[in-house]
Amino acid sequence: MIKATGWILLILLCFLLKSPIAAAQSIFVGPDGKFEEKTLKVPYAFYNEAFGAAAAYAWGKVGYPQKQSAIMATAMVGTKGSVMGFVIGRDLRLPWSDRLFFDPIAQVGYFKDAESYIDGTPGFPGERAGSNDSDKDNFVEGDGWDNFFRLRFKYLLPIGQGRETIINTYKIDRGLLKSGASGATSWNPLTSGRTYLELLPFYRWQQIDGDDAEQDIKTNGMEFSLFRDNRDFVPNPSRGSALRLDVTRDFGWFNSSDSWTVVQTEFDKYFSLGPTKTFRQRVIAFDFWTAYSPTWDVEGIVDGKEVISNRPPAYAGATLGGLWRLRGYPSQRFSDKASIYYALEYRMIPDWNPFNKWPWLQQYIGVEWLQFVPFVEIGRVAPSWNLNELHTDMKWDAGLGLRLWAKGLVARIDAAVSDEGAAVAMMVSQPFQF
């Protein structure tokens, strides 16, 4: 079994490249106001069910090519035959506009023994995999590709704190904000926070070749968002709120498998409880999210199964389970035409930091605080957006998270239990408004 520090180092390396490191066009400086560019070059090894024993390499630069931006990449290959390459850029300011920023993300990966909650498994007649009442064993296992790119363009509107300050500066001390809050001074978007118009072209090809069923889905389209970010410190908020209104559309063009639309809304709110003799920070964090696909159309029943057209894939629609929502369930465990979700977390940062005892390790990962987070979640998917139905027979889980601030990012391990067992979610960044 890997020791705790080994798990933490693995998480920092494996998932580093999926984090919003320089979020909200912000520069991190120390108490002295000095900026320092950070570089990562690390070979590493790990083991999990998807890869087996694996070797990998991570490279990244924070504060490059601009102070508020970051560019990172990783590649990994395992003994089971799984292989993946991933590259990401964050907050790259485009040269023809002071207010337009660019977040490119791309992945190429081939995965062995992947599980997908799609129809095809024998023994579940008349049941649609992934529905709210579906069996936990109603999934298809197989091998396949998962390749995608997402190109998010973000335009900062000249209102609130974005009127005068395009690139914000956070002054931090041991990982906590000391000055330079980017929001939470007022509810009024004209005076507080930062508001963005976002446009995101995307493409994804997901393939599963299993004994019981095959899936080959290609999607491409556009995501349109209005994002109001009124949080004081985006990587780890203690006050304020954020609201995102999002419409995603696959027009069915080019080689797309189908056309579909998804409408989503997410709202999160933070309440600071202040420090104590034991804890440097205590925060109550609340999150609400809902999604609906107006194009989802059940055309009829064939051989006891629903025939659905204009349906988004599970990774893009009204879906629960995995890293972000209902963490006690497998990834994309539930999906339907509509969904709703609530979460409550109690985030506590103690004065105690055991990593200060290991200076040889600190020079590589630079952990400045630990955060302990008990949390509860409830949610449900349904065949229509009906308030009563969405709040009946809801799924739930409860868990405990361990999170760390390391070299300007948050790494997290969230362990949760549900009525279908237990799961561990390992990722970088806090779970809300990723």
C-alpha cells in the first residue's frame, strides 16, 4: 500500500495538468509582493486498475509565457496497454485584445477495461443503463479511445472589478489570501467581482469496444456561457459566490453522431466562519447545479428498450457521479434528460502542517496548508425537468476530503460512501465551478 505522502505526490503529478492554476487572470505573489515563475519537470510511476503499473512524465511552467498564464503537459503508459497524452494552457492573453483570454485543452488516450453506463449488458431487460433506478451492474466494459479538445475563449466585461483591473494580483501568505480579493465586496455585478462572456468550440471522440456492446460517439459543437465570478480568492474561496449560465450545442455537423442541446446552471456560495486557535480558516461552501436537454426525444420502445434521438453523451449532459458531483458513485453513473444536485462542505485549514518536517520533499511540492473537508451531496436524474420528481428518491453520499495547497494549486482526495459502496475521487482544484 502506498503511504499517505506517496498518494499526495502521485495526485499532484497525475492530475496537475487539469487544474485552473492561474484562475481568473490572476498573478500570485508572496507577502513581499515578489512574483516567481515555477517550473515542473518530473518523471514518476504509479499503479491503478486502468493502467496497471505505469510510467509517466510531467512538464509545466506557471507564469509563462505571461505572468498570469500556465502551460503544462503529461504523458503516461501502462502495462495493461493504456496510454494517454494531455496538454493544457490557462489564461493566455490574445495579442489583439487586452480582455480576451484563451484556455486550450487537448487529450489523446487509449484505455483498457473502461466502464460505461450504456445499454448492452445482458440481464437487464427493459432497463435503461444510467437512469435513476438502474442497477449498479448495468454497465459495459471494454477498450477504446477517448480523444478531445476544448478551446475556451473568455472575454472579461468592463464591469465590477474587471473594469479597472484586467489581471488581478493575489498577495498570499502560506497559501491564504492576504490582499487583492477578486470579488465578494458586494452583490452588485457593476461594482464587485468579474463577469465573462465565454465561447468554447469542442470536439470529442469516445469509443468502447466490449464483449456485450460497442459505443462509438463523436461530438463537436459550441458552448456559450455567461460567468459571474464574485469569489474573493478563486482557487480556495472563503467569501462570495459564483454563477454560470451555460448552453451547449452540437449542431450535428461534420462527423458528429447526433445533434443535441444542453442547458446548465451552477451557483456556489461561501461563508467564512473565521479563524480559531486551532484553525487558520473555516469555510462553509454550498453548491447547486442543474442541467436539462430540451432536444432529448424518446421516439418509442424497441425490444423493451427506449429509442432516444438528439441525446447528448453522458460526459456532456445531465450526468451525476464521479469527480465533481456525487463523488460516492462511479464516473457518469447516472444520466438522463434532466438532473439536479446539491452539495455542502465544511472546509477547515489547521495551523498544523506535517510537510514542514520533510524539507527534502517540500522543495518539490511546496505544501503550505492542509484542508480537512467533511461533505454531503444529494442529487437525481429524471426523464423531465419536474421539481417534484427531481426531489423524490434522490441519491446521496457523504464523505471526507483531504486537500492541499502546493505550489499555487489545490490537490484533493475525496473519499465518499453511498448506497452503492465507496469511491475515492482524486483531482486538482476544489470541486465547484471547475
